[in-house]
Amino acid sequence: MRTPVTIIGAGLGGLTLARVLHVHGIPSVVHEAEASPAARAQGGMLDIHEHNGQPALRAAGLFEEFRGLVLEGRETTRALAPDGTVLFADADESTRGRPEVQRGELRRLLFDSLPEGTVRWGHKAEGVRALGGGRHEVRFTDGTTAVADLLVGADGAWSRVRPLLSDAVPTYTGTSFVETYLYEGPVRHPAAAKAVGGGAMMALAPGRGISAHRESDDTLHTYVALSRPRAWFDAVDFTDAEATAARIAAEFEGWAPELTALITDGETAPVLRPLHTLPVGHRWERVPGVTLLGDAAHLMIPSGEGANLAMLDGAELGAALAAHPDDTEAALAAYEREMFPRGAAEAAEAVRLHDLMFGERAPHGLIAMFRGDEDPTR
């Protein structure tokens, strides 16, 4: 008898796991804190990579459906100087194996591929305790509980499942993002839209930067990066959108107005996104009946790999469970054996990329990497 799987978290990783299990005839249930699939915006664009995200979607039997979600022309990348000068630009010829999709549409594709009732919405995990014999009880904030024969923490940075396996907690990296949106870019914000171009734009300097992406419906989705202590951001009143935008924009005094407009002309309240990470190489000893995937296992600084890794984790865990139908522990051990070094390598690369973007040589190290310099840190 195959062991049913209890998954905490209906992000891309948890849903990919549930879908791959379903493909192999293994039942699962996914508990998600959000009240419904439309409870909140699901973030912006994702580039889905040939070596991790795309194989995960193939394993889920959803690759062709995924191709139907791709927004053509969004792979182009531009790097600008603070004065708006174009330092680097490439054309999107759709040859780099990183097609762009909206995160929310990809999540909906995965959710819609599951049997009705697989995802239990409005179930926010509050705590987990071991019952012995590899079984665990999950307690939810609504007072209900669930007993899991096999428990998977796909519940992100602040995972409630992780303490069963590890004492590690995320730490602040010293950098935060502030997120804004501008709608109908070419019509309502033509100068900013021209600066962003058809895909991704980065204007970077040591310790700060403005990055934006042209999304569906010509939305300009911006992340403003600042390397500042948490206390600096705590002193900003994010409940006052106009004052917040002005305060953040003041850190970019002298930058081109078409770039600072991505902050000051934002049509949504600025949202603070502090960046936290787990230690590079985070791992744990095998504990019966429980494992982690995605950010719960290897939270790293943003590099474009987090969602892809979570999906590959989910797909490989599902495949391991299918390959060991009578030995769950062998399946979990096989999955973790591959997942640990993969996550460690990507986390280390993310640290390197972050330094290229915001370190002392920004943006020249990143541009050298774009141009194929073998050692962009020189």
C-alpha cells in the first residue's frame, strides 16, 4: 500500500509534487494558508529553465500546456547606467532556454491539473509535532489538525515543518527589495516603458539598484534594491505610499527620471521585501516520515533559480516515492542525496550573482558575465 503524502504549502514546489504523485497514482493532500487560489497576487514573471524547471513540468505531464503560457519576447535583457545610458542589451531570439511566464498562471496550471479537493485552502499550519513511527500531527490556526504518515514541508522561508529537521532559521542578508507596479506602461508611462524595453531591465550601482520587467498587458513590475539595515526600513512608514515612494527615490538622487519614475509613479502601494537566506549548504540528518523542498529546504538570495529549484525538488521527490512504493525512507534518502548538493551549489552561485549586481564593481561585473567573460569578478 502506497503511503499517502501530506504537503504543507501550495506554492509551485508543493503543487508540482502533488501533480507528479497524481501522475503516478499516489494520493496526496496539500494544505495551504491562503483562502483561495486568487487570495493575493502571485508575483511577477518567471523564467523557466531547461535544466530544472522544464524537466519538472515534463515529469508533471504539463510541458505543452506550459508552452501555451509563455510570453514571447520577454527574454531580452538590458543593463542601464544610472543616467539611463544603455550599457548592455541583447535581443530575445528565444534560444536561451529560459522562456518567461507569469507565476500566477503557472500556479493555476498546476492547481487545475489536480483532482478536486487535493488542495485544502485556508489551512495555515501553526505547528507540527512528532507522534512516533514516522507519523506527525500538523496543527492549523483554525484549531483543526491533520495526522501525516509522510509529511513534506513546502511552506517556504518561515516553514513550520523545518524545526522537525533543523534548528536553522533564515537570517537577513542586509538587502531589501521594494516592489512597485506601473500599468499600461507605453501609454501611461512612456519614458519608463522605453527604459525597461521589451523584457528585463537592470540599473545597478554598489548597494542599490532598480530592476523592472515588462509583464503581460504591458505592466512594468519593479523591484528597487537597497542594501540597508532592517532598522532603516523600519523607520519608513510603508502605510503612507506617497511618502514611502519619495523616501526610497531619494536614495537614487541624480539618477535618470525615467528610472526613478518606476518608484515615484508606482500605482500600487510600495511593498517591502526583506531578503533572508538559510546557510549555504543547509542540510539535516534523515528523520523518518518528513522532508522539505524549495525555500523551506534551501532558501537563497534571489537569483532566478528559486522557483525552478522548488519545482524540480517536487518532481524528483514525487519520482523517488513512485520508484520506492514500499520503502518511503529509501525514497526520502534518495531524494535528499540529490537535493542537498544541488541546493548548495545554486545558493553559492546566488551569493556570487548578488555580489556582481550590488557589490563594489556593480554593474561592470554583471555586464562582463553577460558578455561571456570567463572571470567577471576581475
